[in-house]
Amino acid sequence: MHRKQRTTLSKIAAVVAASCLALLPGTAGASADPSADPSAAAPATTVPETTDPDGSGLFPIELPGEDWPSWQKDPVGSRFNAFEHRITPGNVGRLKLKWAFAYPENAGTPHSQPAVVGDTVYFGAPDGHFYARNARTGAAKWDFDLGTVGPPGQGAVVQDGPAVARGKVYFGDGRGSFYALNQRTGKLVWWKQLDDQVAVGLTSSPIVYGNRVYVGVSSGQNIIGKDFPCCTFRGHVDALDAETGRLVWRYYTVPEPRQNGTWPNGQPRYEPSGAGVWSTPAIDPFTRTLYVGTGQNYTGSGGDYDSVLALDITTGKARWTRKMTDVDTWRLECSIPTPEDRQYCPNLPDGTALDFDLGAAPNIFSAGGRRLIGIGQKSGVFHVLDARTGKIVWQRQLSEPMPGGGLSGIQWGTSFDGGRLYVSTYMGRPGTLFALDPANGHIIWKTPNPEDGCTTGGATQYPAICQLGHGPAVTTTPGLVWLGSMDGKMRAYSARTGKVLWTYDTMTPVDGVNGLPGRGGAVSGAGGAVVSHGMLFVQSGYMFTPYPNPGRGSVLLAFGL
């Protein structure tokens, strides 16, 4: 293999030592406790060679050091930066705000979890732009306007986190458009419309492996309202050529919807539909299998709804699928059970209009001598499956579902640090952070969202709005767990005990390095904290807790020692 090709491929999958080596026989197991000695994290290494998914040969998967180049951090979905040693449990209390980037006042909520590679942070904004900034200072590098490409109209906003690989930055938007930009200049390399259905969108962040980009596609057709001829959207997972955007394969989660009568208002009724792919996939580099979760049906009952998919990354064929809910058909009218709206929610009377998506991203790890898949569900259950067969190994109910939907459960993502799983619940009365034994689901510790979250800081002004819950995904570094809250606080917890070691109120007014005033709100979901090269990056101002913010926009905050 040419040196250039090997160098490019080695930068692909950021497989951290604690996660990747745990997949190999005789390495880290469930009893490991990296938080007990943060300095004892595994050194940089090279995992044994594996087959390149595009068939071009064998290559070593090298660990990327402190970079955080994609939503999951690495192909196996760890959300753990094993190489972050600058911020430790001993000095995390000294973290200070270094700079802020403020969005326009009426731009809305930020969804895009940043990526950090070298000295640059890459992130999408609610104002329809994508930015590259100096990670240390916030100084501008380049700015890409999404409105210059694709169909006109609303939705040209980044809703996922970027993946930086192969000299490019990959991300999607709320129109179902997908982009590849030059990493150095921000110039458009290629653009692709992944679906032309009404209300299509990309919240699934891409994962780059070999010469392909993998991403899930979903839609909001089920929340448009009863005057829409619901529904014709089919969730899908796409594999794209990383250099050209050419579609290599597509896996649909439901069959082609067919008309089956009409709704009470005369609109055509199509079914089955839905099963969108909201979350980011994970890839096992040794078996060349992609794992991802799916959402509920919008109409009818069919296909791979509320399921875990195991797909061959070369062909897109299913190795296995595992349905986690018997029946789950949900649209907006299911959450408004008036006599009229009940007619638009066929499953409401029998209690199967649940909204129990598997919107959280999966983790791949080993425990008890088995390769496993862990994934959370909006039902509040964390599932662990055998990665080879899809059979359930263990399950743990971490919160009880709320009436009319699954907002109490597990929303976006969890983290595995080589010894423990870290899982948080959303509005779990209150939302709670858990440390679990990966072998059996035993709760090692749990820390509820602190009771003073709504009675301290900026949230005190909004007692009727503030809630104690966790919208973001969980992030870990050696000895530390990072998690933001709907109360506007960003917190660092001890990975060993669950004790809160550092808190910052993001509802503090700041002046952005871009000349705009800003202030956070609920710490943003659809992603989580990014910790890389001694810096912490957080988006704040999430839509599900719309704190009034006159004169100031939501913010990206950058912290350092």
C-alpha cells in the first residue's frame, strides 16, 4: 500500500485504546476502573490489521490521540477520549471560560456537536452557517453558508455533528442535504440531497470509515399535523463514496408505504411509514458491521421500527435486526388526546402509541468474554445485546416513561471508558446519571440532576420552565464524566464516585468573539460535550426548554485551564 493511502486510512476511525483493545481477547474487562487512577489510561497504539470495507486491502487502525473528529469520537462509539490528560479530577475545578461564539438573537437553538482536529474546532450554527475556528482563541478560519447550495426554503441548518476525515468535513442539514467541505479552506467539495420527501432531515451524524461515509436519515412528517396526508417517509441508512458522494448502498427500514383508505378529514392514509434513523451509527472494525437504532412507525406497523440494526458495511445487507418494542405507532396527535385527535392516533386506545425511538447512539464493547452492543431507548431501558446474534444479554430500566411519549428516557448517547458504561436519563423525575457494570448492568453509582439546578444561577428567573433533566449525550475522559442539563448547568462528575466536581452556569451573559452578545439556556441535546487538547466545548440554548433570551443569542462555549 502506498504511504499516502496508508496515512489517510490510518486517520479514519478514532478507535480509542480502552474501547478498541477491550474488543480483543485477554484485554480490558468489566472489572477495570480507569477513574481510580486517571494517569493509567492506555497509551497510543495500533490495533491489528483488519479488512478495508471498500476492498482495497488491509490497513492498521491507528488511534488519533487527543482529537475528537466525529460525534462518537471513534468507530466503536465510546464517546471517551482516553488521551485527554490535561484536565483531570484534581484540576477540573479550575476550568474557566476562554471564549464564546454567539449566534444571532433569533437564530434558534444550536444542535451541532463540534468536532476538534488539531488546532481547529468545526461546528454548525442555527443561523445556516458552518464554521471553522481556532480552538484555543475562537479566531475565524472559514465560514460556509449552507444557503448557497441546495433547494431554497427553510431547513438549511446543521442538525448533526460533523465528521472530519480524509481532508474533508462531512455533515448534514434539516433539508436532508449532505455536504463535504475542504477541511482547510471550507470550499464545497460535493453536495448530495439524500431524500426529497417532505420534512426530511439529518440528525444522524456521519461516520467515516475506509472510503465511505455512513449516515442515517429521518423525517418530521409525523408532526406536521393532521392536514398532511400522513405518511410516506421511509427511514434509511446510506453508505456514500467519501470522495464523490455517490450512493453505494441504502438500507430502508420499512417497506414502500401504500395507501390504505383515508383519514377522518379525507386525506390519504399511507402505511407503514416512519422508522427514521435519528442517531449516529457505530462500526465494529473487526467484523465490518454497522450498528444503529431506529425510531417508531408513523403509520401502520411494519418494518424495522424501534429496532437495532446490524448491517454489513460492504453490502448494506442485514446480519440481524432486533425489535425492542412490539408495537409503536406515533404521530403528533397521539400527544394531544382530544376526542377528534384520537381518530388520528389508531394505537392510542390500546396503549401502543409510545414514541419509544432508539434515538441514542450505540456503544460496542466487550465484557465477560463477549462482544456486546449497548444502546439506550426512550422507554428508559438500556439494552445490551450480543453483537454477533442480536440476542439480549441484559436490560436495565433506568427511568419510567412519561404518558404520551418517551421524554423521560435515554435520548442521545452513552459513553464507555473501558471499564464502565455511563448512561443518563432525560426528564426522569429527575434525570439521573448512572455508572453501570457492562457485564451485567449492575448500578455502580447514580447521581440525580442536582436539586438546586433550578434554584441557582440564571434558571432561578424561570421556575415555571426549568426542569431537572439531561438532554445531551454523555462524554467521558479519564476519571471524569461530562454532562449538561436542562437547568443550564454544565457539570463534570467523578467517574469513580459520581460526585459533582465542577459546575458552570451557561445562562451567564457573554460577549462572543464574533462581536455578538450571547447567553445559553438548556445545554443542547442532539450531541454532548467535546473534550479535546485540554479544552471543553459546549453548545447551549436548546429548544425544548426555550428560556427567554432578549437581545442575546444561544452560544458555543469553550473552556480551558
